[in-house]
Amino acid sequence: MAEPTYTPEFATDAFEPLHIHERKHGTTRPSLSYWQDAWLRLRDNKRALISLYLVVGLLLFTLFGPLFWNVSPSVQDLDQVSKPPWASREAVIVAPYTLWHGETTTPSGSGLRTATPPNTQAVRLLWDPVPGATGGYRIYRNVFPINAQQAYGLPLGEQFDPNATYFEDRLDLKARDYYYTLVPLDDNGIELADATTLEVTVRNAITVQGALERGLVDADSNVEVGGRVTLKFHPLGTDYLGRDMLARLMHGARVSLFIGMVAPLLYVLLGVIYGAAAGFLGGRADALLMRFADFVVALPFLLFMILFKIMFGIGPGESGIMPMLIAMVILSWPATSRLVRGQILQIREEGYINASRLLGANTTYLIMRHMIPNTMGVILVTITFAVPTAIFTEAFLSFIGMGVAPPTPSWGSMCNEGIKTMLTTPHELIFPAMFISLTVLAFNLLGDGLRDALDARIRNIE
Amino acid sequence: MRQTPLQNPAASSEDSFIRTAGRQLLLYTLMAVVAIGGLMFLLDALAGLVGSESGNTAAVEVERNMITISLRDEPPQLDSGQRADQISGMVLGHIMEGLLIRDAESNLVGGVAQRWEVNERDATFWLRKNARWSDGEPVTAHDFVFAWRKAADPAQASEYAFVMYYLKNGEAVAAGELPLEALGVRAIDDHTLYVELERPTAFFDKLVAFQTYYPIREDFFHSTNGRYSAGAKELLYNGRFKLTNWVHGSSLLMEKNEHYWNKDDVKLDAIKVGYITRDGHSRFNFFKDNKIAYARLEAEQLYSAMENHFQIRRYQDGSLFFLEFNHREDRPTSSWHLRRAMQLVTDSGELVNKVTKLPGYLPGRSLFPVYLRGVNSTFREEFPAPEPELDPQQALLHIQQAKAELGVEEIPPLTLLIGDTPIAKSQAEYFQEVYQQKLGLDIKIDAQIFKQRLDKMGKADFDIVMAGWGPDYDDALTFGDLFASWNLNNHGRWAHEEYDAMVAIAQNSIVPEERMAAFARMQQLIYDEVVILPHYERGNSYVTHPQLKGMVRRAVGSDPDLRYAYIEAE
């Protein structure tokens, strides 16, 4: 068997040096900065994006809303107290109110009856003397039909004179049905059994003077009693003093968002500086600084809030916003500082820092170029999560009466006022509560999205 | 993924290890839960031993013959010589008893006094021999002498020292010009009290039912080392009930006083003040949850009360609410024009119907409420209050004059001192806007808790205060002398010679016509000089537990009055 021969063959050109060749074509992606990349990924996050729009919308609502809805938040419209947005605004013009002592022009009817058409200015009742009613009469009003329990509702008043068979009701009348009950009394003021009930449908009314004052009719046009007008429009209804809810919400948002934006910015800034210093210095200084931070964590917020209020000499009628802001800044920074310190401690030991240092970078450069940008994600996320907390704190403090002074509205104080009438006029609570919830939710979701978008490690995995 | 049986011996040993560890963990968790649960019960039992009242009580406890109620505030002052407020008055009315008391029908009957005799210039009270303090000692005439002298003592500076002015030398003693012993009251013996009057007093018998005239025992008072009335143990009781437990700011327990002279007439064994809250909403919820036996209703609860088909009751509580101005010279409110301007835009009818929204409130028109007696019928029927005027244009002219009078470009911001109840706040906000809108006045609202508000009123730290006044005795003078220049409750320090003269007539005369004419003049002066702006005469709506009977509501005296209350069996 012949031995196979092996002759390696080399092409001569294999020994020639390579040309430096340019890449002719190919696909590259454009170089993306950290921020561009973060924005791209935030944009893909639908929840975060909607939240962002919501936040921007809220800011616009607060800053430019009053330009379009130029209504004072403290003007009271007592003809429309606690009116929900869906209530009818049709009203009849009536003559100015005059005292009434049972005089009537209408021919006498029988039984319990109204003397004039019942409207929200007054309901005037007349009745025939009841035999046996020696002690007079008591008049009740109910919004529910009288049932077997014989609960007649509100005791409006008494006529102790058995011959005075009239009663006028002006108490907080709304355009709705009422059930008036007349109960005769005996000599000792004990209620007798034969009560009569009358169902009355009350209509909206406004006096001539009231209509003129509110500009519902022109001064020169003929204002006729009995004519119809449409009462002032309140898109979100009115509160317990007839103030416009929308205007109050806009003005209240100023307080809420001011605290919500400014306080976190300030205390996060303080926390970043403090935490960075502690982390960078390390050693004993770090231990000392962080123990002080622990000490601040232990201080009770509410107590300090009250102390600040006293220290600042916040007198009657002055807003407690500044002490609130200062208390929040002074007491809330440790959380951020701990977070930043942790990050700095970690980054300080990274290889690229050492490399940079070997190349002669000084401290300022290290902090500005490497450390702060690398903690930026954490800081931003902290801010977005701090905003809803701050808004909530403001709302809470205003709710318990430590915040703004009347008549300045804030969402928290509006909730406080609205909660009293939660059952009868829920819109007074629902709107401010909804605004607080939406804002807090929007900022939380935005913070969530930002955390994902700004996390550099997720970027590497993709 | 499907579970496959493990065959690997190493794996199975690891598995059993995990299982053992898991079991152990579970065991520890269970032990921890049991231990914590046990600790909770132990602590609860310990707390029960420490506190006298364990847990919650129902509104009406038939077996324990006890009811639970709530108070608006902690009673600020249970020293009968010092107290000046209604809440302390309500508690004191149950635990103390004066010479004369009001029965369930509001008639004046003997309390500690068995019989009495009031003449033009003196009065004698014969005390019951069986009236006793809660430590079993008899109530003697000396106890009254001590208490009355204490109330007049300038060192005590009681706000109610002026009610002692009816006694001989009362005013001079209160001013420190005469020794305490000169006060016109002395004990003839242990059971006979003799009173000399400064001037004929038409209503002295009604007056001694008032709380400043309650007795205090001297030896007990001194044994407390200045802490008299600071706690349940620092008080001695001679009323139907005694305070057996007082946890400041949280609860009070009043139990039947076994030493009370008429103890068989006391039907309840105990009244517990289980809750102290100003919040009407929580009060109503307590009532709905059957935790308290009665609850006052605020505007917000009326709907819910109707919806629940509660029987709503109403009564006129007798008190008048008003804006009181600070008349001291350094205050802008010392300007009559400013006050008159505010008067011309204050519509008490609108306030009552649109802002307070509570049934039974009468728009305030006068210093004297409608129920006060006149000569033949009621005072207000005989002397109608001045017709209120509303004239914003005229008011603006007065504002101009006020600025000139005060020598200022703008009226400085006015501080409106109010209580911290929601109803006071909404009224304050209403007036803030009315005065801002119609007069351009800047009103600063100063909301303070009850004690603090009284304190600030005493120190004159206000321009305007939302004040109220309840009658102390059943006579128009209880309102009339409020603005006498010497009255310490005249917090605005308004002083007017003619008014003082009218008060003097009302105090000295026993001719009804003369007195009523004086009151009518006072009514007009208060209106003309705009000393106050009456807001309303309060009417309260309330709901009671269906089993609670015999609760008395009154305009004069301690209210609500549960001394005669009883529980009706179902």
C-alpha cells in the first residue's frame, strides 16, 4: 500500500496582510442615549403613558383651568346649595320675600293645603281648625312617605295658638317632594292621634333681586314675576354654601399639587446630597451621618407639624402650607438619603470607578460623571413615588383641619366638608376624592413605568 | 410539568430534610400564633383589672340599670363656684344639688332646703336634716356659706362672682373692699341659712337654683390642697349621682349616690359618659349602633334619621347665639360705623334657613329670646324686637365713615374667633364671604377648641367672637346683665352708662312694668349701638333610645336632665 503523501498547499495570498476595508453597507441602529432609550421604553408602557398624560392634564387643569372657568371659588350662591350637577336649573321668578301671617287671597279650601304655589323660597301651609287641638299644632316635614312607624320626620315647629291655622316653612327647601304632617296637640302639649299628611311638590324659585344680582336677567329687560330663568351653571354642582365645585377643585389643586411637587423635589434633593456625601465619605463619617438619619426617621410627623405651626406663629386665617412644606422636607429626606447612599457605596467599588481613578479623574469628575448619573434612575423613581405620598399627606392634614385656612379650598378639606353630607349629596365628596385618587394613581403608575424604563439592567437583557 | 416519583436516594433524603424543616417551621409559626393570642387575652384581662369599665356598654343596659351617653367636650370646670359653661353645668346638675331645684315639670321645688321664705330684703332656708354628702356627712348651712363666700372671693376671680352681687355687700366683697365675712349670708345653725339681700330681688328663689349657689364643704375643699374638682376623688357630691370615675378626655361614670336624701326617687343606677366627641357624625353613628341613648342631630344627619324612621324630637334649648364685638379702643370693631355696616348686611333668616339648615332655629332678632316672660304675656310680644334692616348700599357708606373714624385707608383684617365645631365653621365661612362680598372686609377665621376659645375670650384676643349665652335663671335679667359694664362675661367690654342704669333698675325693682320697660330699653340700645349681632335662638333636634323615658330638656338649668330618667322595660 502506497503511503499517501500529504502536501499542504498554501495559497500565496494567504500570507498577504489584510486590507483595511470599510464596511460598505449594513444595518446599524442609531446610537441611543440613556434618556432616549428610557423614553422609548416608557412610550411602550401604555399604563405609564396614560398616567403621564393624566399628570400633564392635571397640571394644565390647575394652571390654565381658571382662565377658562373664571369663577371665584369662594362666591356663595345660596339659591343653589349642595346642588348635584344633574339637578334641574329651571327656576321661576318670584316676588321678594315678605313676612306672612296666614293671610290668603285664594278661596278657602279644606283640609291641609298650601296657600301659595310651593317653591324653594317658602312653603305656606293652611288648614282648618281641628276640634280638640286645644294646645295648638305641630308641623313635621319628611322626605320619605309616612309609613306604619309613624315617624313624621323633622319637627319644623309649633303653632301654640289653636286659632292660628297656618305655618310657613323656609328651611333648606329643595325642588323635590315633601310630606308635611300636621299633628294637633292637647292642653299639655301631647300629640293627638289624628295627624294629616300632605304631599307637596316644591319648585325651584329665585327672587327678582336674586336674579338681577347674579346676572341671570338684564337689568333693563322686564323682569316679570312668574317668568322663567335658568340658574347659573355649575358643571360639577355646588357645595354646602353654594360654591362652585369645579372652581374649588381647580383652586384646591393648586395647593395639593404645589405641596405634591415642591415638597418631594426639595426633600429628594436634600436626601441625594446627604446620602451621596455619606456614601462617598464612608467610614466613620458615614456611620455618624446615617445614625443621624435614623434619628430623624424616629421623629413623629404630626407632632412636628403642630410644633412648626406654633413656631411660625401661624395666626388665625393664615394658611398652614409653609409649615407643612417645611415639616415634610425636614422629616422625609432620610428614606432617599439611605437609598442614594446604598447606591453610591455600591458604585464606589465598581471597576470602572477604579479605572477612572487610575486615569487621574478627580473627585468632582467621579461624582458628576459616574455616580450621579448612575443613581439617577433611583432618584427619579423616588420622586415620582414621593409625589403621591405628599399629595396624600396634604389631603390628610387638610382633612383633619391642619392645612389651608378657609375660604381657600384644598382637596383634603373639600373631602372633609363633603363627607358630612355623603348620604344626601354625594357629589360633594365624590369629586374631590376622585381627584385625589386619580392623581395619586397616575403618579404611582408613572413611577412604576419610570422604574422599568430607567433600569439599565433591564436594558441589557433585552 | 408532571410530578415524577423521586428515585434518587440523595434527592429523597434532601426532600425529607425539607419536609422536616417545613414541619418545624409550621410548628414554630403555630406556637408563635398561640403565644401572641394568649398574650393578647392576658393583656386584655389585665387592662380589665386596671380600668373599672371593661369593654363597651350598650346604650341602655336594662340589667345594670344604666345608660350610656356622650358629651360634646370634657367638662372644663366642675368647681361649682368657677364653672361657666354648659357641659360642666350638665354634669354638675346631676352630681350636686342646690337649695332649690327644678322638678321634671320644671317647677321650682325644695332641694337641700325643705322650706324657704323669701322676703323683700332677706331670705331664710331651712335645710333638710337628711341631706347628706357622698361620704355620709350631713349637708349644713355652713357649706353654703363657704361656697358662696368662695364664689365672691376676689382671689378666686370667678366669672360668676356677679351672681353674688344680689347678696348684701356682694359687690364690695367681690371687689375686695370688704372682708368675705361681710357677705350677706350666714348660718343661724347647722340647718338654717339666713340671707340678706342687697336690694329687693324679684327672682331670688329662682336664682338659688343656679349652680354657683351649690354648697361646697370647707374641710373637704382644703383637704384637696387646691386640687378641688380636678378628678372624681377631688370632689364631694350631694346630688342624685356621684362621679365615681373620670378618665380625663375619655369617659365619666356617674353612679347613684347612696347618701342622697331622696335616693328612692333615683331610678337609674348609673349614667356613663362613654364618649366625648364634638363630631356630630360619629355621635349619630354611636346612636345608630346602639352605643348611646340619645344623640343631637346636625343638619347632615337629619336625612339619615328620617331614612331610619327614628322619631325626631325638638326643643328650644334657650340659648342665644350672636356675634359679639370687641369694643376696646385699640380694636377696629370699636367703630360704631363698622359695626352698623355689618349689621346692615347680616341676614339671620338666611343664616338659619340656608346655612345651619336645622329645624327649630329661630332667626335672632334681639338679645332677649322669645320664651322670656313679660308682664302679662311674653316679653317679645309686649316689646317687639327692632325690625331688622338690610341695606348694603347704606352699609358701604358706613364703611367709608368707619375708615375715616379709624383713620385708616383699609379696614385691617378682623379676627373672627369661633369654636371648632363643623356648624360653627360653616357659619363662619358664610359670614366671611358675606362681609367680604358686600363690605370688602377681610375676615380671618380663628377656630379654637372650647377651652381655648373661652380663654381667648377672657383675654380679649379677638375682634369678633361667635358667642352663645344660655340662661342661668328664668328671668330676662340673665340676658340683660350680660352687657353691664361690670359683668366679666361682657368679653367685649362694652360700657354704656344708660344701659348700666337700666340693668340697675331691672335688678332693684320688683315692679314688673318698670323692669320690663328697662329691658325694652336695653333691647333697643343693644340694637342701636350694635353691641352684638344676634344670629339665632337655638333649637335642638335629637333622637332618643325608645326605652329611655323621663329625660327632660330644658332651657334653664342643666340640660339634658337625666335625674328623673328611667328605663322602660320592653
